[in-house]
Amino acid sequence: MSDWIGLDRISFREISRQNVTFAPMAGYFVMEPCVIVAATLMAVGVVASGLPQSLHRQLFQKLTTETFDAGSYFKIEVCEDGRQRRLVLDSQSMPKESNVFLVDHAWTFRLSDAFSQLQEVPGLAQRMASLMCVDTDLDTDIEEVDAVKGVLHENGTKSNVEDILESEIHNATEKGDGTVKWLELEDADIGDDMLLSLNLSSKFPDLQALSLCGNKLETVEIIVQEVTKLKNLRALWLNNNPVLKKCDHCMEDAILQGCPKLEIYNSNFTINFGEWALGFCGEVYDKDNPSSLCLRDRPLQSVTSLDLSNRCIHNLVNKAFSPAEMPSLSHLNIRGNPLEQNSVRELLEVLKGFPCLQSLGVDIPGPLGESAIEILESLPTLCTLNGVTASKILEEGKHVIDSMLQPRLPEWSADQPLADRVLSAMWLYLMTYRLANEEKIDETSVWYVMDELGSAVRHSDEPNFREYEKHCQKLQFKSLSYTPTKSSNTESLHRSDGCASRVYTDIPYVEEFLTRTEFVITTEPKDADIIWTSLQVDEDMKKATGITDQQYVNQFPFESCLVMKHHLAETVQKAHGSPEWLQPTYNLETHLPQLIGDYYVRKRDGLNNLWILKPWNMARTIDTSVTDDLSAVIRLMETGPKICQKYIEFPALFQGRKFDLRYIVLVRSMDPLEIFLSDVFWVRLANNPYSLDKHSFFEYETHFTVMNYGRKFNHMNTPDFVREFEVEHQVKWLEIHQRVKNTIRSVFEAAAVAHPEMHSSKSRAMYGVDIMLDSSFQPKLLEVTYCPDCTRACKYDTEALVTGEVVKVAESITEVANSSMFVVWFAA
């Protein structure tokens, strides 16, 4: 099965062959000089697609005969060192809009079935791996560390260390005085004992650059002892050694104290950086030219381009970084450096002094301020800023600009099975659609991979994440306290004539269980005193049913700030910043860059990067996914607006399974805030044992707990759960319950503070609040639900947590909600 390729899913990059490019035009893709469409375009409608009328008949003929003839005109070409493929025009010429081609589907599936299909369908994993260019092993020895490359034999095996040392001495003797100043001993299995035995300081007393990357060095004292004997050392690389995983800054401080000339340490600039470090980044100094012949040479005079990005530079202003030393500097990149020791004015003054500076890369907002326009006004010689022309920035009035969009290529290890490689790489190739009929839309999306030809036309962009830091700063200082602006003056609903209050409801269990004499059911909304409905009471509904503003309704104005997941996060963040009880949450429609920043910061720091994606306004975990793949996050946005929330990877477990807690909250007033929380809650249990195995992310009954809609459902009464949980974890549930109550109170306080427009004297509402506990038994807010499904509450008798009172459902729904709470809630 195939589908029309939507414009919001693919951005085509230039294809090298006869200046052929892909460009979107009115709902279809024009590849000058041809058009590519998918095989079920007819289902969507050629007119709606915008396909030129001159191609309608040709399309009909190809669909009828299932003619896939693009291979006669195009060729698939390897690019990106064999890690991607691209489509190029292979014919001599083709008039514009003269042909239309079909693209077939190679694999169609639902996410929950992806892994099992790759394992069970013969040849599928092999074909997908080949199509996605993940069927061969990456060369793990290619990695560079600041352009310092390891020494390998031609046959690919690691060189003997002694042979390397002899070879370096021999080469130095042939070229000059036999003095070795640059030594690379990478991936050579050098441990602490071998480092001692090499006695590098005696053999190479004038050494200026030493790389020991990728070895087995573990002991701080031994490394410091040997390295600090090299008094002329300017650069030292110890990257990818075990010692770095367990040592703090003490080793760096000791090395800097013993090597006062050291300017580069593990790729970062030290506080001593100067001419040598700048010369290294400006490609003046390297293995063939490790230092200047004379101090009066002024070697930086010839530097025109200087990349200082991600060097952990705190203070850029020194004698070497100056127009006098680098008068020809025209291209400068200072991205990714804190530069917190320099003021904006100080940095701009230094940069103004470079007469030839035309191109600058810098974080915005960052060390030069928050406005690209102000930077350009301060540095009038600039032609480009972050890769964007100055004229375009000024013309469009953009204050924040960034060009750091790099292609994302799949990553995998040699021992990773093909199925796992495909699951990781597929997000760069997938397309999606959702089935629907006249009655409803399918709850889960269908995903597909186009065939080899279609997959050679793809998108792959990686947004930058500088906005993340600014986002964190905004949240850090948020703390709005709740102060009621009104005294308690909630109107009484008792009728003055002493008659029962009339209730209109479209909720079956309300009609069935609301049997108290104070209330009577009516079938006409316009005649009711109380409207208790599952529908939104908006102006259209009021006009259609005769509902007036004088009737009581079971919903508050603007309550979407609580019950829609993206608004809930915004409400909490606006009032409380980033409280412990709310996982980091991002609206993917507005805060994708901030999410990506968070993702990469966690990746850099070695933290867990598991995320859960939830639709804005759907319940029962419909269209909800768990993933640690950033490409998956970005592509899953296509299935509808979502939030992306940090997954609670270590939740509290009950008998090895995940669970969450559903609390019922009754709100009588938002100003002053009056809420009622029942001591009765309902525990919802996953069916499978909890697992963080990546393949389990597709298993609904492992990671989700809502089972009472067509799945195996295991009910457990509240008191039974509490007793067994306390025994299993040796905790006191009442302490946990108090923390949960505080959290729920904080949620509604946030709404009261951030959205005072919610208050209405004619409103009451019942909300379901879902809470999960982490492994430290701290509550985490999952969501707030409007008009929660209380079928389960009405089905089972239970026992109040605090009072121990048995709640008999058969009497009325009011007793489910804690005895006479309904009367207090609505008719006070």
C-alpha cells in the first residue's frame, strides 16, 4: 500500500546532475524536469494534489498498469562516504513537467509490530538495512580528536609502541636535528605500567604535543607524574581513557601546575592559551610544523580563518587574540564557549579591531548579546553571521538566527543486530498516514518506507539547541505564590422554593447513581439547574440547547489550561517553573529546539534520554509512544500535535510492574481555591513486568497502565494495594499520600495563579488527576482529565484510605465521591 507524500514531511536537497533540483509546488513535488508522486494519489484526488492537468492521463495509465519506470530515468548514487544514497537524473534531458513517476512501498507497519516483523519476515531486515545504508560496519577507528589521528599499520592493526617511537626519532633525524616535538600514541593499549616504562620525558624532552587518546590509563598519580616531566608541553590529549570517567578537576589542575606552558588540554583551551593554541586551530601548527622557528616570526600573521568553537574558552581577550597578531583574520567561529569572563562590550570592542573580519559564528543569544541585528550594527564589516548574509538578516529583522543544521546520519555498533540498526535508522526514511472511515479515525498511525528509489529522496535535518539554555533560565526563577483575592462566597444552589435541584446529564452513571432526594433528573438542558455533561458547553451548545449563564455547569472557563497536556505544562511552568513533581515537558509545536537542546545536553552528560510522546488532547494513552531516538521524536510529530515529556525511567514498582494512581478532585471555586480530594483512589497496573529493554518500548502492557478498554484488566482494591505496597517497600503510605495531596494542591494553585480568568461562580467541576511515583516514592504528575470515566468507581466497593470507612457504591455516586461530598460541592 502506498500514500501521497505530503509537503510537510519531506524537504528535498539539491541533486547533483544537470542542475536538477526538487522543489515543492502546490501539493506535489516538481523535479525539474519531472514529477514524483506516490501510488495512491488517486485516493487523495489529482485535482486536490495540484498535479498539472497535462499529466493526469499519464498518471492514470501508470496507476492502471502499475508501471514503475523511474529506474529508466534515474540512478541511485552513493554519498556521504557510503552512509546515504541520493537520486540523480540519468537521462540526457527531460522537458519540464513532462513525466510523472510512481513510488512503491517497501514496508508498511504499525509501530507496535515493527520489531517483530523485522525478526519474522524473511529478508525484511536485510532489505531495510541495505536501503538505509546500515548493513555494513562503521569504521570505529575513523574518529578524530581535534584532527589528531592515530597511527596505524597499512593492514589496520595497532602499531607496536616501540616501533612508533623509533620511527618518530628516525623521521625527525632525517628532517632536521632529531628532536621530536609531536607524538601520537593513540589506541595503542597503553596502560599505567607501560606509560611508566616508556620514559617519554627522557627520550623526548622538547615534546610540545602529546596524544594518548583511546588508551587504558587509569591512575591519576601516574599520569600526572609522567606528564608534568614534559615542561615544554603545549597540548595534551587524554580523551577516551578510563581515568577521565572517575577523576575530577584535580588531575587537570595538577597537570596545569606542572606544565605551565600547556595551552590545550583534552581539546579545551586552558587559561594559558595563546599563540600556540590559536595557531593549532588556525592550521599553522600541526605534526609537520609543531612550532615556529623564531619568536619574532609572528606566525599568526597569515591566519585568515579561525575555528574556536567548543573550546571551553572563558576569556577570549589576551595578547595573542588581537588584530596586531592576526591582521588578516576574515572568518571566525566562537560558538559553544561560555566566555563569561568577558562583557558584551569588551568582546565587541576586540572584534571591531579586526579590519578584515567578514564572517562570524556565535551563539545567539550568547556572549555578544541576544540580537543578531545589534551584533551586525556593532560590527559593520560583517557580511555573514552564522552563515546568513547580513543583508538578509537586516531585511527580515531577525534577531535570532542560526545555520547549524547538519545532516543526521544513523549510528550503530558492529555487534548491533540488523533489526536494531533498522529501528534506529528508519526515522530518516519513514512516512505516515492514518486510516479513517465515516464514523471514526484510526487511533494509531500506519508507517511505511518507500522503495529504494523513493527512499533515495529523503530529509535529514538536526536543529540546534542553543534555545535550551535560555529556556532553562526562564524556568529556574519562576515561583508564583497563591494568594486568594476573594473571600469564600460560593453561591448556594438550594432552590428558594424548597424543591429538588434539577440535573441534566448525558453521563449514564450519573443518571443511575444520583439518587439523593435533593436532586432530580431532567431530560431538558434548558430546564435544569445543574448541567453535568461530558460535552464542552460553548456558545454554540448554549444556542442549540437553550442553556443560559444562570445555570450551574460542571466545567470552568478556560479549564483547557489543566486538561490539555501542553497547556497543563505551560500553566505549571508559568507558576512554578520546573517543580520536582513535573517531568521536563516540551510542546513539540513550539519548543522543539529546546527539547533537542535538552536531549543533547543529556547525551553529552551520559544521562538517560528516554522520552514519552503524548497527544495534546487524547486519553487512554492513545497515540502515545516511548522512545530514546531523537529522529523518532521529530518524525512522530507528523501524527498530530504532541508534547514530549521526560520518561520516568525508574518508577516505583508493585510486584515488578508499573502502576499509576487515579485521584478524583472536585473543584468548587478557583478564587478562593476550594477543592475536595477523596481519600479513595484507584490503582492502575501494567500487565507485564517493567523493563527498560529497548524492544519493550513497543509493548503496551509493559509501559502503560490503562487496561480497562479491551485489554486484560486486573482490578485491585485500594486498601489491598496499600497494605501490600507498604510491606514490599517498607514505607508508610500516609506519608506518600500527603505528598500526593500537596502536589495536587500545587497543580490547582498554578491554574488559579496563572489563569485567574478560570473563576466562575456558576462553575463546579470534577477532574481525574493521574499520579505516578518514582523509585524514591516522590509523586510525579502525569495528566489532569476533564469529566473522568467513573465507571470503575461505580462498579467496586472500596475503603477510604484515612477513615477506613467502607464506601458502598450501590447507594449513590455521591458516596463514591466521599459520602455527602456532592451536596457540599454543588449545593453548598
